[in-house]
Amino acid sequence: MNANLAVLIDGDNIPSANVKEMMEEIAKYGNPTIKRIYGDWTKPNLAKWKTLLLENAITPIQQYSYTTGKNATDSAMIIDAMDILYSSKVNGFCLVSSDSDFTRLATRLREAGMLVIGIGEKKTPSPFIVACDKFIYVEILKQQTDKDNDSEKTETKSSVDKITNKVIKLISTTILDLSDDDGWAFLGDVGGLLQKKQPNFDSRNYGFEKLTPLIKSTGQFDIEQRENPKSKNKLIYVKNKERKGRASK
């Protein structure tokens, strides 16, 4: 993608681990031209960030805690985000935090036509998640790193979400929303609509790198590959399986 992104990280509410994987993930959606992290760098608990910032060319922004119990970092991030928005230098924002205080900011940026990607832990409150165009869990990035580490395979498996009936119903209704008269829907469109309906929907949450193997694993859908006149890559279409007895009604 050619989109320029502003990456704003809440140093008080995001773990320092897997920063490299986080930046690699962000690069899939655009060019991170602005990379800033906010926090009180006089505090010992933020010391572990320092080497990571140099390695990933992230600019630390000092924000003193003026009062006890109040996170001044939020205000600094919000003010900077609005300044960047009005500078017209970027096409989107990546807000890295697990704090619901950024819900209104995400909403405002989207109102201005900006792409908004959120990254945070699974404990992130739902209002912030749904305010973003896409929300990625930090735990997913950790899983990708752990896959090649035999000592952490058990932990990786335990952090994978189960494919519940609710998830299957979400996929099924989305296929129906997009299907032709024969019930087939283009998988690319299905994935896009799933993202709009549920910004934190990600195949990796369920242990699959892509949507196709996730759908196959449920056994609830038919999958068909079709020739693509514009490319050597096949077009994938999906359909809800006919239930027994439905045709006789």
C-alpha cells in the first residue's frame, strides 16, 4: 500500500514485547512515516522500551504525570493526533493502546476520512475496538513469534480462540449478504464485510493464517475455486452448505 500512516503508541498501556512484529504488521497496511511513543520516560518501568525505540526508529515523547491517578499520556497523544490530522501528511493512523479513552479519537479520525487501525491486548474494551476500521490483538503477534519455539507451543495453543457457533453464524450471514442467486459469494468480499461488521475479526485469532482454512475447518461451508481471467491466481467462492431436509420444504 502507498498510504502514509501515523503510528502513535501509548507507552503506559501496551507491552514492550514484540514491537518488531508490531511494526511489521503495520507495514502491511501502509508506510509508517510518523512513529511516536508517549510516556513519562523518567519512570523506571519504561526503561525496557529504550533499546526497542532505537531499533525501530520510534520517537519517544516525554509526558510528565502531573497528577496521581490521571494518565497525561492520553491527552498528549490526542493533541498530537489532531495536529497530524490537520497537517494532511498522512492517510491513516495506527493507535497502539488497550485504553478505551482513545475511542472518541478513533471515531473523530474516521469521521475525517482517515483509516484507523488499532492494536492492543485482548483486554481492550469493546468501544475502542469497534471505533477502529481494524483492530489487531497483540497476542496474535506473540503467537506468530512463538510458533517456531517448541518450549512455548502449549502457551500458543491455549491463547487461540475457539470457533463458536456465534462465529459461524457471523460468517454464514455475511455470505448471505453478498451471495448471488445460487448462494455463492466471493471470499475477498466476505473477508472485507466481516472486517466492517467486526473490526477485531482475524483468522489468526483462531489459529489460522488465512480465512480460507478457517472456513474449511468448520465443515459448514462449500468452497469453490474459479479461473481468474486477469491473473493466474484462482478466485475463491464460498457458499453455506445446504442442510438436510431444506430442499423438501
